[in-house]
Amino acid sequence: MIGSRGSRLVLHLGNAEQKSASVRMNFIWTQAKDLQLEGYIRALDDGVVEVLLEGDRPELDTFITFVLSTFGQYEKVDYKFSPATNEFDLVQVV
């Protein structure tokens, strides 16, 4: 059953320290799962990790704070919030 979540987060991360996208994606997936967020994580062709998650706003804020404080400097960070569409029922790496 697809959950009813309040907010959607779209986040793009490019790491200046050049950590591999797969390491970042695995870490991000673990954090999203622990916070019971739903959506997907994927690597874009330019090495940026795209994260689309839905959940309650406090959990999404916690997720952003934790992820940004863990990998150090990012050369690219952008994110935006919008209302959730509730189309996901789990978080997955695609």
C-alpha cells in the first residue's frame, strides 16, 4: 500500500571530494530507509546523485542535515520541496 506522505524533496548532490556515486548512493539509501522515507536515488551521467524522496517534512529536514554534514564539501547542492504525490511505497536505488 502506498503511504500518504506530506512533502516531496528533490535533491542533487555533486561531491567536490570525488567520492564515488555508489558509496554516496548506498549511504543515502540507508539514511532514507532508516527515516522511513519513500522514493528513489540515482546517479546521473555527470556524477551527480539525484534523490527524490517523500515523507513528513521533519524527517526530510533531518535527512538533508545529516547527508550534507556527512560527506563534507559539495560542489553542487540544490534541493526543493513540493507536495508529495504518494506514488512510492519504498526507497530504492535505480
